[in-house]
Amino acid sequence: MELQWPLILFTTLVAWSAGVFGTQAVLALRDDAPKAQLPCWITAAVLLAAGGIAVFFHLEHFERIFNGFGHLTSGITQELIAIVVLAVAAVVYLVYLRRPGGRVPAWLAVLSVVLSVVLVVVMAHSYMMSARPAWDSVLWILYVLGNACVLGPATVALICAATHEPVKMAGVIALAGAAVNAVTTIAYAVTLQFLEGSFTTVGFYSDPTQPTSPLMDVSAVGNVFTGDLAPLMWIGVIALGAVVPLVAALLERRGTAAVSAEGAEAATSRVELWMAVAVVAAVIGAICMRVVFYELGASVFMLY
């Protein structure tokens, strides 16, 4: 299937944005790193806006985008609703941040976390369809959630370090998120490995002039670990997308504890280094997985 780069960027940036907003809401629950809250909010807003702009380039006729919002069961409608609801909550969140004291109430922080998760789930779910076996898996939804779990906390930890705020809680969340991301990435990759079996019994064309021609070329699906997509999967998705962020988060936690006696400046530099590595690697890995996602998006729509 042809790569849809606007949608690749859209899903990556929205998951990243939701991860940042959800993580800062967790910190707000603990009244932790207050000076980092506004920079985190701005970062999440910019990422969400960039994702929204990216999706427009997927449309041949921009002016017709609202024609797709007429059915509540359509994925684009559900995505719009989730984004608008999250945006409203984010505006309310900002209002509380700008008030004297800048404290976000617990109910709003919890709501922000829930809406961040809902947005990612709704966005990922809109790509699930029976006609594309590679896409029709709940592990895809969990994978995109894993992206948010590592990109958001790592970015927030980096912002905390840059604003000279305590990084411990954000670092712990980043480590947990990197572990979740690694597990969901490998689980979805293994699912894709067995994808070829989904097409072995799809049947043949009913056209009498080619009665033995299959509905699709099964070999075109490929083998993600040993075929043409293997370098992208092993290096981009597994190594960079799953392993590197986890190792970086581990090194950040160990390094921060080890250099804490040497001063805050050394600890801050260590956090900035490893969290930057985690973010960059996770972004590259997320994009690589989405490339694989589209490359394996072979359709059996003829059966539906």
C-alpha cells in the first residue's frame, strides 16, 4: 500500500501530544514540577496543532473535510470529537495554570489523563478494519498507546530538566512508559510476522478468464523479520523504537542517582542527554513502524 505520510505524521504527533499532556497531568496530581507545567502545555498544544495540519495534506480537497463528519460511526468523526473534547479540557487546564498559584485541581488532572488515553485509543481504532488484516488488531491500539507512554514522559522529563525542576517522578514515569512501549512494540511486531497466514485462504477470482488467479499475491505481504522489511523492523522499530528508549531511561535513572552527589548541574545534563536520546529514538521507531504498517496494509476488501 502507498505510504500516507500525512497520516504517519498525524498519528505520531497526536500520540506524542497526548503523552505529554497526560504526563503533565500526572505531575499536577502530585503537585510536582510546577514551573514545567506551562512549557509542557505549550509543547502538547504545538504537537497537536502540527498533527492537525499534517492531516490536511492527506486531503485532495481541503474544503470537503467537513463532509466526512456526518456519521458518528466514522473514524474521522470520532477523532474530531476526541480532539475537540481534549482541547476544551486543555483550555480549562491552561486557565487554572494562569491563575495565582497555578494549581490544577485533581478532578481536572484525572480527566486530562483519561481524555489523553481516549484520544489515542480512538485515533488508533479508526485504522482498524477487517479488510486489512495487518491493521485489524487490538495490539495496534496498544502499540500506539505505548508510543504515547514513552514519548510523553520522556519529553516532560526533558522539559523538567531544562526548567530546573525535579525530574525524579517524570523519569520514573518515562522508565515505566519505555517498558510499556517495548512490550507493545514487540507484541505487535510478532503479530505482523504471522500476518501471511491471514491471506492463505482468501480464495481466487471468479473471473472465468483467470480462474486460478488469487485475490492477492500473498508473497507481497512479506516477512517482517527476514524479508524486505527486516532492516526497517529490526533497526528502526525494534532497536531504535523499543530498545534504545528503554536503555536510555534506565541509564537516566541510574546516572541521576550516581551523580546527585556531584551537584544538580551534572544530574540535569545527564537527564537532558538520555531523555533527548529516548525521544529521538522513539520518534524514529514510531515512524518506521507506521511505514511497515502501510507496507503491510494489503486489502482483502473483495471479500467484504
